[in-house]
Amino acid sequence: MKQSLLALGLDFGTESVRALLVDLAGREVASAVASYRHGQITRHLPDTSRPLPPDFALQHPLDWIDASAAAVRQARARARVPGPSIISIGVDFTSCTMLPTRADGTPLCLDKSLARQPFAWPKLWKHHGAKSQTRRINELAARRKEKWLARYGGIIGLEWFFPKILETLENAPDIYAAAEVWLEAGDWYVWQLLGPEQCPAAQLPRSTCQAGYKAMWNAREGYPCRAFFAALDRRLGDVVEKRMPGRLLAPGTCAGRLGPAMARKLGLIPGIPISAAIIDAHAGVPGAGVAEDGTLVMVMGTSSCHMLNSRHQKLVPGVAGVVEGGILPGFFGYETGQAAVGDAFDWFRRFAGRDFAVLDREAAALAPGSGEVLGLDWMNGCRTPLMDGHLRGAFTGLSLGTTPGMMYRALLEASAFGLRWIVDVLREGGVPVHKFVATGGLPHHNPLLVQIYADVLGAPITIHPSRQGPALGAAILGVLAAGPEVTGFASMQAAMRALAAPKPRRPGGQALTIRPDRRTRQPYAAAYQRYRHLAHTLSQA
């Protein structure tokens, strides 16, 4: 009997990587998660006691290799399938996590002579050390009336690609000089899958998703011009030509085939087709089976990324980016997001010293409004619509009678108000939002949060049944990279229908719809206005 053909999706998150094996009928055959040995490097570099500066968040590149090898081998063992059954590999990765390397792909931090220098290490997406550089990039772009700035709502974020490069140039020029290649971690990982010995730097695959949303790249105009970078710093003028080699490929495009070195590590056979990378949250769109315009896909986790496809381009102030074909072909993909969601809730859990089960029970017993406690969800800055990492969260209305449950519910409600603000910005900018789909781990783990979101939006929210939407989306993109001669799917829409559409008759395959409680409309309308007033006051302080 012929073995089922399987697609492998690799979902690289902030703390771990997930490997998902799915067959071409959309059955999730097996999955496994492996944590990064070093996790988030925020206090000191590995094997040293040297403290890192504030706002630093780094990672170890070998963690991505080792953890993915462990996850793939474990998933294969659970599925009990031979290596030849796996016909494709898709990769999604956090963004903007990026690093400097040698021309052969070796990360600078693995050079013993540079290992004790923080700027030689990969910067995690949440690295917030480039505040002044981001401000100067935005000021110069506005002064020069750079056309690309409008595609990002008039402001770029401090987590993005070029602010982090400029930060390195200004604070560690020796590291900048040593960096022959700057690239996204997702692109670096795909490069490693191919094997730098088979794929020289000039041919390394760069994701148009990563470049379009985080490096100001555009399919028609490319990156910002040389004159712009030179005006920032004369040493930066040739950064694109000299330090960013490679091919720009859309997700779902075949980047090449698995090389022998990584095949041995993963326990697979060489030659498997590999898709160009995609941003982890953006992979949640095909993973949620959403192929139409006007549906906001909310990928909810440590942070949240809310994405929407539209047939039309509108340059909306405050939107984190609009990229033609950035998520699905034939659409303009809009990206918005909230910088702290799951990690804000986890911060409060640790701060209060209570389990989530207790906090959820206490919060659910409260009426909308959290006993007049109001929260502001900027625990890691504001992404959309203010794009300001300097901003900080807050609670107001506290009294001696305030309980942890009140504060926790206020934080959940603040997250919902932040989402409603994003939806208002899109609609006011002429971008229709008709439906809402939630994916990622958080909607399945926190039903109270989804109910509050539905109540605040005044609209139903569909929770996609897959608990690993981005990994499924990555697998779908890998299927496209393998080509119709292998899979039979001629388009992304066909692959999404087969692999990601909810299966009503399959156990565990039903989508769950959370409907708003109309009794909450009036109190939440008033609370939302208070939230907007507080946000305005504190953002102007």
C-alpha cells in the first residue's frame, strides 16, 4: 500500500519551534515542539556574565537548527512514516529576527573572536535597542518625502530590519564591517536547509514577505534608494548592494531543495523541495483557510498580528504595512498588530502570583468594565496604530478594593479595545472588514478573551479548529513549492481548500464561532471611549 504523502511545516516562534506533518487531505498526522536551549537572551551572553544593555533581546542561531532537528525527528517518530513520505518543507519565522553572517552563512556570533560582542548575535524581533535610529529614519524619510513611507502608515517600527542594522553600525562598527551578509533569520534557516555550499550567498533566497513588511522593499521599486541610506550615514549607502545579496522569492515559491548536511540533521532524505520563508503570523492566513478579501485573520500568541487581504490598496496612516502579494497572490496584504498580548497576560499572572485558571474564573465573574478599572495594553509599546515602542502600559481606576481579577479582566479588555481601534483605523481608511477569524494557540486556551473580543467588536469571531495555524500555513506553502506534478494542486486556493478548510464531519475539525453578547454593547462602547481618551493622553505626555 502506497504511503500517504506528507507536507512538513516548521513554525519558529519566540521560545520554540513546532514541526507539523499534514497529509494532502488536511489531516494533521503528527506534530512536535522543541524549545530553544538558550531561549531569549536578555540578561547576558551565553557562557559569560557580561550584562546586556537594556532593551536587548537576542537568540542563539544554533538553537534554531538543534530544536528543529529534534522536533522533526520526534514528529516523524510519532507519525511512524519513512523519510520518503515527506514531499515538501515550508518555513515560517518570527519577524523581524535578523542577524549578520559571513559570506558562507556562518553567523558572526559563532566566530570566537566576536562571540563576546552583543551586536554579533541575532537580534530577536522584540529587541528594542534601535529607538533613536528608528526616529531618525522616520524623520529623514518624512523630510525627503520618501514614497515608501506611506505604505507603512507614515512610520516604521523600531523592531524592523534597517533600524537594527543602523544600530549596529553606530554602536559596533567593527561588527558592521565584518558582516558580509545581513538577513532575516527565516531566510538564514532556509539558506541552511539548502546548504551554503550548494547555494552561494548571491543566490540565497530572501522572502518577499519579510522584505516587504520589515525592510521597506517593494516589488516595483525595490528597497529605499542608495541616496536615502547615505543620507542616514555615508557608511550605509551601499548596504543593499554590498551586504544584502540574494534572490527575492514569494512564499510558496520553490527556493531550492534540501541539502545533504541538513537532511542528516533532520533525519530526512536530500532533495525535498523547500518554500521561501514567510513571517510566522502571516502563515496563519493560509493556515486558517482564508482566501477571500475583507476577513481579518487574528494570529494570537505572545504578540498578535492581525492581517487582512483586499483587492485594493489604501495607504492608511497607522497600518504597519501594505504589500502587494505579501500574504496571498492577487491581493494587497495589510498587516496590523499588538506588541504585547499573551506575554502581557503572562506578565500579570507572574506579577499577581496566581494561576490562569484562578484569574480566568475571577475575571469571568465580573461585569464588563472590570469594576471601573481601565487598562492600557502597551506593555511592550504600541504597534498599530501609533508604531511607538517607547509607549508604556497603564492601569487607572485602582482603589483599595481592587482585586487581581479586576486588573486581569481590565488587561483582557484593553487588548480587545486595542483590536477595535485597529479595525476602526482600517475601516476609516477605506479598507472593508467584514469577518473575523482567530487562530494560533491563545484563542483555544483563553475562551474568555475571545468572548470579550467579540463583545467589544460587536461581531462574531470564528476560531479555526487547528491549534497550529501558522505551522499549517507553512506546510501549505511547502506543498505549493513542490508543484502540481507532485501534489496535484495548481493554486494556493486549491491547496488551502484541501488542507486548511474546516472539516465539519471530521472529529475536531469543526470551526467554533463565538457570538457577541448584545447586553455588553453599551458598557463596552463607553469603556472603549475611555480607553481611547487614556491612550491619547498618555501618548501625548
